Amino acid sequence: MKDKSGTLKNLFNKLNKPIGSQKQDKNVNPPQVATNNSDSLINQTAQEIMSSTDTSKKTTIPKKRYKYKIINAVGKKENGTFEAESAEELRNFLLLQEYQVLEIKERSSSDIDINIGNKLKVEDLSFMLTQLSTYIKAGIPLVDSVRILAKQAKKPTIKKSYYTLVYELLRGQNLSDAMAEQGNFYPKLLINMIKTAEMTGDLPSILDDMSDYYTTMDQTRKQMISAMIYPTVVLTVAIGVLVFMLVYLVPQFAAMFEQQGNDLPPITKFVMNLSNFTVNNALPIIISVVLFIIIFIILFKKVQKFREAVQVILMHLPVIKNIIIYNEMANFTNTFASLINHGVFITDSMEILSKITNNEVYKRIINKSLEYLARGDTISTAFKGEWAVPIVAYEMIVTGESTGQLGEMLEKVGKYFQMMHKSVIDRLKSLIEPMMILMLGGIVGIILLSIIQPMFAMYDNVQ
């Protein structure tokens, strides 16, 4: 078996380009990779690299972290970080990307890194899959397709991720394994679907399906954000107006009313007491609110029982329950249909679904269905009687199982719940505006009424 750390060096040597040391690179203009006549040689040699790597016997060499300085294709200097087995291998890799290498040195643990641990945004993911499918359909090899994506990327984290994929592909890794090594940057569903495509040889088709899937998810997310922008703004304004009136306006009138010594209406006493409490305890109130939000977020993320309780409560609130249930069912059925239609076993599909959903209610239902499948029962048996599974979905799943067309039925269910979710969001947007206006008007009206009533009483006394 060939030494994996020298693979990229061999590739670069085939291009008849000398490799200098780090010390020489700092003082001498480093060589560049030819771009006109070497593309076919690069592709051919890349295939040799992948075929010469025995993945069943190779030993994993721990990667080291390096930082580098290069001159890119347009003549600008760039700094970056990368993980590689050796500085020489990283140098050869950077030269292969048509960069001039100025410096490579190992990073210390205190150096700030471009974090790949964050998740790739849905809109970026959809664009990536569409472009990657287009390049592969045009006959461009996979490694070159990912290299093109890396050169097009603007965000440093995405660019580094794509170049890491190129590096791993040249070393003989599968695309799914290369993605999995980057933690949570790529969704688990996508990794499993690409792994299926690598076994069936139908990568472009799955990339197109996944692109459509994530595009739909992105549209749904944007609909939710659009629906919440207006009430959030109005609620913020309402809280600001309330605080201003209680802290600044009401105390001025309260001092005037106390000088008159008249008996005040109950609503005025209530507002004045609320104003005094707010003014005297402003700092403790702010600290309490901030602590409550922080504790709530921590518990929701870390404590499974607490997260499930909150989700159950939300899923029983009017209007809110339909938004959550329709969205979860649309995601579940669309994902399930995509997995089944591409040849993934039902048990494997359910395991994947249990890992990608964040709703504990549906995670429990999916885990229960796995137990039923292990006993030889059907999925519909596990879903029967579950309050979080609408009757329409249950009946369609039963029909799909009985006719042997479960994937097709799940697609229809997914489209139905997508339509229902969009309809609920549109109705919510039309209802929220008058409701928020009424709420804001009611708050301001109560405070103004508490001020106006004693003023009229004072006027009557003067008369």
C-alpha cells in the first residue's frame, strides 16, 4: 500500500512542478500549477490516488492543525487554517489548487480557528446541492465539482469546508464519509442519502431531491419568520410604550394627584402602584427576566423532559398547535418518502428520522414504531391513536402499506401538510395585525384612563 501522506506529493510531481521547502517559500516566489494543459492529468492522477488507497487496511494518522499564507489566483494574499497529516502534504494540496504558498506552520492550541462546527445554513445547502448536481451531470468529476464550489464560496467557513472535502476526496474518502468527519456542519439526513447514492450510483438524482427538500424547508422557515416579524415588532413597541408611561409619565401625574388629596379611582391606584413597583425594582426586574430567559434556554436544550413538556404545551395551544403539527408532519413524511424512494430500508429510515427531528413528541412516536417494526408490526400500528398524528396521515399510511405504495402516499401526505401549514401561516398573519393593534391600544387606553379620570374629578371640584 502506498504511503498516504505522499499521495498529493506524487500528484504534484506528475505535473513536473518542483516542491520547495518552507524556508525557500518565504524568500522565493513559489511555483504555480499550470492551468491550461494539466486539467486532464489532474483528474487522471486523482483517480489513481483514489484507486491506490486501500481503505480497508489503511491506518488513520492523526491530523495536525496548520495555518498558512498564500497568494490566490487573483494575486491577493490570504491567510487560513487547515487540518492535514503533514505540512508537506498541505503544501502540495494548496499548490494543486493553483495557490502560491508563502508560509505554512503548525498552529498552537491558542490560535483562533475558523469553526466548521457550525451548521451549514439551509439556503447555502440548497445552492450547494443544485450546483453540485449540475456539475456532475455536465460530466465534471466529483472532486473537481467540489473544487469549483470551493472557489465560488464567499464565506470563510464554507470555503474551508469545501476544500476539506476536496482534500479528503483526493485521499480516497467517500463524499459521505468526508462530510461526516466535519461533525454537524452537514445534516445527518444528507450524509445518509449521499451514502445511499454512493452504493446505487445515482448521486445526481439524490442531490436534486435533497436540493428540492431543503429548498422547501427554507421556504417554510421564511414563512414562519415572516409571520413572526410583525407581532415581534409590535410587542416590542408595546413594552417600550408601557415602560415609558409607567416610569416617566405616571409618576408626574401621581405627584399632582397626591397634592390634591382627593380619593383616586381604583384603576388609578392600580396603575400608580404598578408604576412605583416598576421604578423601585427596575434592576431586579431586568435581572430576573434575563435569568429566566437564560435558564429556560439552557433547560430546553439540555433537559429532555423539560423540552418535551414545553413542546406538548405548545402543541395544545390554539393555532400554535396546527402550525407545529403541520410543519412536523410535512417534514416527517417528505423525508420518509425520500428515504424509501431511494431504497433505504424502513427500519434504517426510521432511525435516521429519529435523529434529525428536534420534537420529542415525534421522536417518541418514531422510537415506538421501531419497536413495533422489530416485532413484525406495521408503522401504521405504531401511529394509531397518537394525538400528534392527524387522522389523514394515519389513513394515508395505512393505504400505502396495504397497496405497497408507501413512498408515493407519503409524498402526497407531505404536500397536503405543506399546503395546510402555509394556509395556517397566512391566516395567522392576517389575524395577528388587528390583535396586536387591539392589545397595544388596550394597554395605552388603560393607562390614559387612569390619568384622565382623576383629572376630571379635579375639574369638577374646581367648578
